[in-house]
Amino acid sequence: MSQHELTEITVVGDDDTGLIARITTLLFEREINIEDLDQAVRDDLFRMTMRVDTDGMAVSRDELRADLHELGRDLDMDVRVRYPADRETRQMAILVTKESHCLERLLAARETGDLDAEIGVVIGNHPDLRPVAEEYGVPFHDIGDGSGTPDEGKLLDLLAEYDTDLVVLARYMRILGPNVVFRYEGRIINVHPSLLPAFPGAKAYRQAKEAGVRIAGVTAHYVTTDLDQGPIVAQRAFDVPDGAPIETVKRRGQPLEADVLLEAVRLHLNDDVAIHRGRTELRGDADDYQLGMPPELGEATPDAPIDGSVASADLTDD
């Protein structure tokens, strides 16, 4: 059974002893096989994500969900169950600040039927992009205060209200706390204006210019609690003209930000990528897909000379 056909169980709450044993025992008693288990603790907040095979379990889906929710109340934990067939159409939530280009690309793709999901809501920490969302008939909610500091409790309420499957950060200029990331681990995609792992954090284009790079770029990646260190999905690169001001660099990068974010969202929604050991990998049906440069650029890359004159030479990376 492929990983995307498994039932996902997420457990989040205050860290305590015995949590894993209580939950795994409940599953074993119901003849549910655990295929994958991942756990983490950050700021005394515990998160465990399991992918389990529920096809031959000894209870119904509703009974399992009720049993897990009852255990969650007993442990004072938030337990969520996502069955593969819960919904035919997945729901996206887009988080934004003030830059519109990525939001507009995603909304336009929705209009043309180019996304296998519905954009249920746009959530901002400033109200600036409300007109863009409303132009496309998508609800907009402002969760920021006067300085743009978001209310993450309200954010979680909205994500639950709109039954969100995928959270997309379309130039959302705030760091998500572990309380949000842990609940949507592997289901939050961000776009960052650099070729990660180079130039993480704020003002990435400025960092690149000050470092004197000749090639800059953008990266779409899954969000983890470590800033800009999540598994990379796709990247794009562009030339930095000699002496170009920061605004020129931004103008070159922004269209690629929108492109690479849309590409990453498509790959996720199509189940073409999986996260394994902190890296993304293409699933079997997508083996001929190239996550880096588009084919036309790859064809322009020289393939000779290389070490050794014999085609069968043993070439290794140092």
C-alpha cells in the first residue's frame, strides 16, 4: 500500500510520559498496523504523526475516530484522524501578508481548473489582499493586529473551520509557531526567495546581493519548526545582473516565486512527492519528472569533458 493511501493520525499536546504507548496500544487492540511513526517535541509541545493501515481493522471508521477522540480527551491531547477517502476534493488555505503575486497565480490556477483542490479561504496578517481574494470569490480573514502579529489560535480555528488539507504560505511574512506546524506537518508549503539552504531567513534577496552571487533563485519547501530548513520540493534560478539594485533582483525573482510555489502545490496535490528522512522523493509514477531545472535548461548544460576517457570509468563524488 502506498503511503498516500494510509490513514493519518496526528496527536498534539503537552509533552508527558507514556503518550506513545497509550495510543499505539489502542491501535494494536483494534488490529491496526502502524506503517510509519514520527514524533517531535518543541517548546514542551509534543507531536506524533502516524500513518496506519485501517483496511482490515476490527472496528468501523467512526468507532476508531470516536475512540481516539475519547483517548485524546483523557490525555488532554488534540487527536485528528484523516482517512484517505474522507473527501474527494481537498481544501487549501492560503496565508498571505502584502505581496500579491503568488496569491494571484494560485487563484488564477483555481479558476482554470489547474489545481486538484478548492481554495477554501485566504488568511492574512494584514488586510491588504482582501480585494484580491474577494475578486475571485474566496473568503478572506484578517488575523493580524495593528502591527501584523497574527493570532495563531484564530488561525487554527479557521483552518479547522474550513477543513483544511493543505496550507500554502504565499509570501506570508511570519514564522509559524510549533502549535500550527505540528498539526499540519507535511502539509504546509512555503516559497522562499533564495536557493535554500543558502540565505535563509529575512531579506534573502539582499543577502544574496551582498554576498555577490551571480545566480540567485527561489525555493518551494515543506515547513518544519526549523526556519527555512524543511524538505525542498522545487527550485528555480535566475541571473543577477552586475550592479543590479535590489528591486531589479526582486522583479526577476517574483515571477519564479509564483511558478515554483504553484509547481510544488501541484506535486503535493497529485501525490507525486513523499517526504523520507527529511528529503522529498518522487513517487514511482513520477520518476521522469525533474524537480530542478526545466528540461530546456538541462539540455543546455555541457555533458563533456568528464574525468576519464573510458565511458565505463568509475566516477565518484568527493
